[in-house]
Amino acid sequence: MPSTNRCGQRSRAAESRPHPPPSPIPASRQPRTCQAASELGAYKWEDAGKAPAVPRIAAVSLEMSAGLVHIKNPHLEAMDEDVLYHLDLGTKTHDLPAMFGDVKFVCVGGSPNRMRSFAQFMHKELGLEGDGEDLADICAGTDRYAMYRVGPVLSISHGMGIPSVSIMLHELIKLLHHAKCRDVTIIRIGTSGGLGVQAGSVVITDRAVDARFQPRFEQVVLGDVVVRGTDLDGGLVEELLACSEAIPDFPTLVGHTMCTYDFYEGQGRLDGALCSFSNEKKLQYLKRAHDAGVRNIEMESTAFAALCGPCGLRAAVVCVTLLDRLEGDQIRASHEVLQEYQQRPQRLVAAFIRRRLGLRTAAGNTRPSSD
Ligand SMILES: O=P(O)(O)O[C@H]1O[C@H](CO)[C@@H](O)[C@H]1O
Ligand SMILES: O=c1cc[nH]c(=O)[nH]1
């Protein structure tokens, strides 16, 4: 495998650097760990008040080996209806297997317009009939998220930040499970702030890390901190990087992505309504992040990885960088430039989907509309 892509931008440094050791946490503050491998074994069935007929671990591994999406919640089995409230869908009101059973690719991103424009772009890239202009929003009954279906591709918006993406993913993963989808690949196509990379570069995430540069996602559950791993699919990273070779007009690299709970202070910005640190401290922090292998910063990747992987979805994160955070905080590029930047992850992911489907011509070299 080449050590750089055509633009010479592959970040080997980010891949080869060992994990920095976890920062010491006093025993009294040690969070309850719920890493993917140990999670099932640690689950207490008596807590759920219902033992399954088939040992759950065996049932789940059967589902996984069949490529099915599985949910790790025994309570769902006892429900006669599942209302996916924020998607305006449900198991009694909709025939989910008929609507979604053959979905193979799910693409998610913050903005409803971006995800509509991506769906229209995929309509063209897949050579489907019509111009794709009249695609219906499947979630039109709610204004929380927007969802479009184009052939085997589902395109869904998730809003900004971990709480918003997490709600959408809980319902989306249940939807894919109820629909009996198999072998689903899910990709976040987003925007981000770069670290030491040229604005407009596309970063394929090899590791999603938190604001302490650790590959973990922490959530308070019933008053305890639960920690989940943030593994992404290494094979997908390589496949996506290989697809970038056919799109030479922007740099694509592999690196760690830092996920924060905030756009301003949480990403070390000096330009929020509040700021509690100096420019010097900010730069020290961002340089430490860069030294730890971080090449971009956004606000969903750890939750995305922590939810998708354990449920049997092959997951990847592909984000364009809108600026280099070592050079500033404000995003000053023009509307036109930002629109074109946003299209870059879409073009790469379209090329990937086309390659997976065996469609050969001009992959990635047409452009989405500028919505
Ligand atoms: O471009 P999207 O997908 O919205 O993602 C990035 O942009 C938002 C901040 O502007 C955050 O949600 C961040 O993760
Ligand atoms: O700096 C940036 C740009 C886009 N999205 C982020 O989360 N941060």
C-alpha cells in the first residue's frame, strides 16, 4: 500500500504513533467500563427481568455472522410496538422491511440540505431514472431530521453534536434492525476544523478520540459514567483511501479525529461568548492534540463510533477541514468555497459506493449540486 496518496498527504505519523497512555484517574473516580468486547458478558439479565430462550451472546453472534444489525437491548423484545419518534416512523405504522430492507449504505451528516443534496448526487451517480429533484423526505412528519432513500443508499441528517447524533442513531439502528437489513456500511460525511493540514483537505478517521485524546466515549447513565470504545472499521479506512486516488483535485489523508462537546471553548477557540484561557494555552493544547495524531476536530465521531460498531454496522468518518486551527478560529472562506469543500467527502463516498456496487465510470469526478 502506498505511504502517500497522489497529493502526498497521507498521514502515516498519525497511524504509526502508539496510543498515548491514558491519563491517570483516581480509583474513586474510575468510570464503569462498558467496552465492546466485555459488554455482553457483563450484562446482567436478571436486571432486565427477562431471560431469553437462546443465550443472548449466542443469538447476537449469530445475528452478527449473518450480517444483521443487532440491538443490545433485551427490553425491546418485550415491546409489541416500537415508535421511532424523532424519525416519524414505527413498527406498527410502517412496513419497515419493505421500505428499508435492502439498504446497504447509510450516509449521515449534520445538515438537512447537505443530506438532500447528497441523495440527489447519488441519484445521478447511480444512474437512476429521473433527475432526482423530487426526492421525498421520509421524515417529513417531523422537523428534527431529514431522510432520503436512493436505491441502496439512505441519506440522513443528524444535527450538531453528540446528543443530536446519538438520538438519531438509536432510532436509525433500531430501524435497520426492524427492517432486517444486512451488511450495512455507515459513513458520516461532515465538516471539521483541521490541525496542521491545508483547509479543504479530507480526513478519513482512523481513530475517534475525545478531548483528552483518548479513544473513548463517556456518558452518564443512571448517575454512573459509562465508557465505550470508539473503534472504527480499519478495512473501510483503506477502501476509502484507495478511492481517493481517483480524485486528485483535493488532498485526502488518514488521521485521528478529536470529538468535542462544544464548538467554542471545547475546541480551544478564543472567539466564543466566554473564554477562560489565553492564546498561548490554546496553542499548547492544539499542538498536544496534533502530537497525539489528531488531524481534525468535530463534534460527533466518538458517539457515532461507540454506537455503530457494537451493533454490527461497519462505520467510517470522512470530514473535510474548513480551516487550519493552528492558524485561527474563525471560518472566513466564502460561501462558494465552503459549499465546494462540503462536496468533497460526498464525492469520495460516492466513489466508494460506486466501487462497491461495481459501477466503473468516472467515479468521484462529478459534483453534487451546491445546496
Ligand atoms: O458538518 P457537520 O456534519 O454538521 O459537523 C460539524 O459541523 C458542526 C459545527 O459547525 C458540528 O456538528 C461538527 O461536527
Ligand atoms: O472548526 C470546526 C469546523 C467545523 N466543525 C467543527 O466542529 N469545528
